[in-house]
Amino acid sequence: MKRRTILTLLPALVAPRFALAQPSRPVVATFSILADMVRVVGGDDVPVTSLVPPDGDPHVWEPRPADLHALAVASVLVENGLGLEGWMSRLAQASGFQGVRVVAAESVAALTMTESARRITDPHAWQDPRNALLYVRAIEAGLAKALPGRAAAFAQRAEAYRQEIAETDRWIEKTLAPIPAEKRRILTSHDAFGYYGARYSIALRAVQGISTDGEPSARDIATLIRQIRREHICAVFVETMTSPRLAQMVAKESGAVLGPAVYSDALSAPGGPADTYLRMLRHNTAQFAAAMAAN
Ligand SMILES: [Zn+2]
């Protein structure tokens, strides 16, 4: 309802901004993880803003008037795709956005998952660093299309970043290597680590489904608690952007401990433990490794 009100007010909100269009048009990313990738590739050549802020939830974002302004003057819009930002198409259209639209996950081999007995696409592809390499290619191409004069600089930064991502991927493999197959189990509050689990051979269980707006039934919770006990899972992880209530209850009932915060769909605020994409991967891996060793 709030969203509709904002979109109805659109002409009045956006019109004055067009008259004041700034010389360096910003690149808009839908959420903080993508914004970080764009900042690395864009360097000083482009100002970057994120619609959903650090610690915010991109599944259920309510666009604000400021988002319309941001998109109306943006040169590039970078979104994840794979159904993550259900609110995006309407917002882009309403804002009159006319720049280059980049779907970062467009060349990813998407995984599917079952939610409420339906097969749906899992949008959290960035949790596999090999997919991030594809994200960076898409971002690089989009920036070069919008600013062809800076294409060489984008290409150079993107190549250096891809090497860093590949190095982080190798570090994760090495960090998890001592953990035997039977201990490779993680329980999280929100089902956001499917790609991570597929990449590093970790079985995942989640309290909530793939989106953050559904509530599991009492029967689902009871099944999960039995599973935790049977599989000797010792820790329940809560992503920073989700409510800890259900995870706390499951931890209490199953005898597992509540693990430290991990980051799935949002970075931490600057200066926090996961304020870049690569620091997020390392932070999560360190927490998961410690918990799995105790399983
Ligand atoms: Zn998510």
C-alpha cells in the first residue's frame, strides 16, 4: 500500500530532479553486496549507491521516494535477477529509468529449491564465488556500455577483482578441507546458502524458506528439530537481516547453540565484520568452519 502511494506521487517527485541532473550520473545497485562489486569495478569513475542499505533485506524491500530519484538519474542499474528483487521492474518503470540495465546473475546456472511444495529458483547465486566471477563480467560490460571512454579502466579493475575472488574461493576450500564429510552440516535461519553448500559440499538446513517473508508451520519446525538432533548439528546461524526469534526457538528446543551472525543477502555497515563481499565470504566461512568442527 505504501509502495502504491509513492508511485502515484511519482511525477511530482521526479520532475524537479530531471531539471537538476548532475554531471556524473550514479550507478545504482539494488543491494549492498552488488553495490560493493560495482564499486570495485567502477573505482573512482562512477559514484555508486545501493537501494537496500547494509543489513537490509532485498526480498521484501519497500521502495522509497529516494529510490525513485536515484533511478531517475542513474546511468546504470545493477540488479541480481533470479527473482530476488520482485519490486524492481515496477520501480524501474515508474522512475523513468533510461540507462543500462545489468542483470548480474544472467549467465549463472541457477539452482532450484522446493518451497511450500513448489520448485522455485534460488536467487542467492553470489554465495558461490565462481558465480561472482560471472557477476563481475556482467557489471564490467554494463559499465563499459554506459561509459565507453572508461572501458579499459573497468576491464583492468574487473580482472584484478576476479583474481581476488578466485583466491578467496581457494582460501575457503583450504579452510574447510579438514572438516570430514559427515560433519559438513549447517543450519541457518533463512535458506540463503544453497550455492555455498553446493560449491563446498555442505548439507544445509534452514528454519525459514528461501524468502524471508514466510513462516514455517509448527509441523515443519518439529521435523527440523528432529533432524538437528539426528544429524548432531550443534549450531544455528542467524543472518543479520532476519528475525532471530524462530532460530532462537529452534536452538532452544533442539539443544543446538545459537551461532554468531552470518551475512547472506546484505553486508555489514562499514567497519563491521563483513563490509565487503570478500570479507563476507571469509567471515561466514570462519563461523561455519568452527561450528561444523563441533558437530
Ligand atoms: Zn535471501
